[in-house]
Amino acid sequence: MKDDLFGTLGLMFNPINELNDIQSVIVDAKKNRLINKLTLLATAEYRKRGKVLTGKYAKEPTGFRNGLFEILGKLDYEDLQKMYELKTK
């Protein structure tokens, strides 16, 4: 029986799959970092708006950042990049 380069069933190690997995992890990490930055910006904007309206910083509601993280997580990386660029101009 001939030795299989990629394991018994051809599935043990496949460089293409490994590369795709690594790229997926990198994109997810970049996306999470961008979402984190956007939620921090939104929190800062919320507090600043409270300062302007009432003269003191307003504390955002409980779960504010978690809710934003969940909503922003539904967007793809390119849309998040565009949003970040618009907010930081």
C-alpha cells in the first residue's frame, strides 16, 4: 500500500486547510479588535454627550458595550473598517 502524504485518509494534515484556518483566526482577531475600538468610541461618545447635556459624564447603561459588540459582530470586516474610518475622521 502506498504511503499517503496527508495521512491515512488524506485528512490528518492538509496545508491548504491549515492555511485557511490560520487566515480565519487572523481575520477574526482583527475583526474583534476593530469591534472593541468601535465600542470604546461609542462609550466615550455616550459619556461625552451626557457631559454636554447635563454638565457631568453619563454612565452608559449596563450591557451597553456587550450589546454593541453583538450587533457589530454581524457586520463583515470591510464594513467595520469603513465605520471606523468614518468615526475617526
